[in-house]
Amino acid sequence: MVYFTDNKVPRAGIYTLPLQEAQTGLLGGGAVLQPLPVPSSDSEELILPGEETVPQMWVREWREYHITTAQKVMEQALVWGIKVRLSLEGQICDFIPEQLRGNPWRVAGGLLPAGTEEREDTELAAGDWKEMKLLIPQKRRNSSSA
């Protein structure tokens, strides 16, 4: 109900916003927004521990390796939790290693054929692929579109 003065102007003080109570929401607590910390460049090194000890050719070069080196590349991808790009039966695929098996050496994981996002569970031996390369995720960039 609105109360007017004699000249049809609402009286001051009638419309006030309700006080916000401390307990709001379904469970009694309001949402508290807290900003996430921006990782420093020092913490990026922790994403791929030991990156400086890994041969750069594993990351930069698409090439065929000796079987024991190919095993080491795949094992490094497993440790870091990253993909490996492989040439498998004449096709380029990405592979996500998930488990190593020994005697004979094999790696189980998800195979992503080129151009698709379909995952196929498979097990590979080091001689099953030709060329390979570690796929390092892009590091944080500082840009205006970020």
C-alpha cells in the first residue's frame, strides 16, 4: 500500500530495502566469491616435473626411435599424463598412455584416430608404431583474449 501526501507525492522513508540476513540460501550460507590465484611462471615448472632433463627432440621432432627410446618416450608421457602423437599403421593418431605392462613391454591406453574425438581402448608394443612425438600442453599465455 502506498501512502501519499496531500499533493500526491509519496512520503519519504516508506520504501526501504530489506536488510540482508546472514543466513540465506538453501543451506543457510550465501555464495562467497573468492578469486582463484593466478599461477606464477615458477609453478608452471611443477606441471611437468623434470622437464629440463627430458631430451628436447622428444618434444620438437616427429621421428622414429629405437625401441628402447620409444618405450622411454611413452613412459615419460605416462608420468606427465600427456598425449603422444604416433604414426600407427600409416595413420597419425594421438595416444593417451594409462598403464605399463612388462614381459613383454606393452602400454595400455586410449587411441584417438586423427580427426576424431572417439577413444578406442588399446594395448601397444613399442614396435607397433613408427614415428612419435610428445605432445606438451601449451603453457599459460598472457594475451588480451585471455
